[in-house]
Amino acid sequence: MEQNNIYKTVFKVTHSGGSGSCFYLKAYDLFVTNYHVTEGFRTVAIHDNERNPYLAKVVLANPAMDIALLAAEGDFSSLPDISLAEDDTLTIGRKVYVAGYPYGMPFTITEGSVSSPKQLMDGKYYIQTDAAVNPGNSGGALVNTHGELVGINTAIYSQTGNYAGHSFAIPASLVNKIIGDIKQYGAVQRAFIGITFQPLTAKLAKDKEITAVNSGIYVVEVQPNSAAEDGGIKSGDVITAINGVPTTTDAQLRGQINRYSPGDEITVDFYRNNKKETAK
């Protein structure tokens, strides 16, 4: 892992209400953190690993996505760039590292592995790991063994408020899309495919005489004037992939759709009458 790059680009966030973490994205000249880290504040202080302070203004606060963007006073052109990893390279068991400032401590890295690359919670999907994330880590970087940004550390599952074996991160591709949307449109753009659906189960497959596949997204209804209708998707179809990425669960479908904006064209692989077809 390019630990030195991460060490230089992950900063501490402080304000009168507590502390968290953030990281610098050179392509946008912005710092990224969680909304809940900066909630209620228009300005915060950020500190590099040598404890140098910089005043930062919150230029975006999006509670729905739990993302906040910070513009800091200072010259950060000498900082290294963090590459963004593709979500689809993440698999269960892949080693990852959490970088941040837990409990306001000095820069800390913890190691773990991916428990689930697409864990659905509250209608959104997250990367679930067993790397230790504690209060203060929120907004910090989740990186892979190549030092590429995988996600932004966001939440834990715990009955005490401290790490208990399960941590969650917003995928880097979604962070990149959100920033791109805001730069171009001034707001986050949400794609909408226009179907009601349910996962294909063994009982459903038997009832509908589906034999060609044993998993997928069973289309219950196609909404009028939707992208799905325009693309020729029909009730009874079984979606299996979007843009070549296997899409057979609720979390995978929502995760894929969340990566795109209104007007984007996607390729949908599906089965109809036990024959494979493709639609755009």
C-alpha cells in the first residue's frame, strides 16, 4: 500500500462539537468528509498529520448521502493524488485499510477485510468490512492494498457506540459521482429505471416456469413512460446484469443504478421466456 500518500492526504476535522476525518481529492481541490461530521457548522478546522491547522468552509452538505465537501484556505498542490478504485474489483475477503483520526488521536491505520462489497442499508449500499472504525474515523479514507481510494468510512454497527466488528463505507465511485453531479448541476442527480421488482426465488421460478436462470431481478411491473419501458423491458423479465456487472439482488440493482445520472444509457441483460436478451 502507498501508505505515505494516504498519510499526507487524510486530515483531521475539528470544531466545537467534536472531531472527525477527511481526505483530499486533488482533481477537485476539495476535501471530502461525512455530512454528520460537519453537521451544524459552516466552517471547521482541518489539520494535517503534522498538526498544521487550516480553516475550511463547508461548500456542500448533503444529509441524504451523508457527504460534505470542504474548501480549505491553503495551497495543497504538493499533496499526492489518490486514485479511485473501481467498485467491481472489491470481493469478499479483499484486504482494506481504514485511515483517519479515531477519538481525535494522531493519524491511525487499521487493517481488515471486505465482509460484503454491497451491503444494503436504508435504501443505499455500503462496503462492509471488519476493519476497526471508531468515533473520529468518520469521513476518513478506506483504501485497498494499492493505496487506491475504495470508500469513505461512515458508520459502524455497535450497541456501545464503539467498534464491535462491523464497519461501513460509502463506495468511492458514488462519492466521485456525487462530486461530479454537484460540479456540473449544482445538485445530486438520481437515476431511475422505472420498475417494481423482487428477487427471483426457487418458488417464484417454479411458479413462472423460469428454468434458464436461478437468480436475478424479477420484473413485477414496468412503470409507464419510464426508461425501462423505453428500453423494451416487460413484466416477467428477469434482469441479470447491468453494463456487464452481475445484478441479481436488490442491493446490486440499487448500487448499479446509483452510479448513473438521468440521461445515461445502460445495457441491461435479461431473460424472457428463458431466452437471453439485451436492452438499452
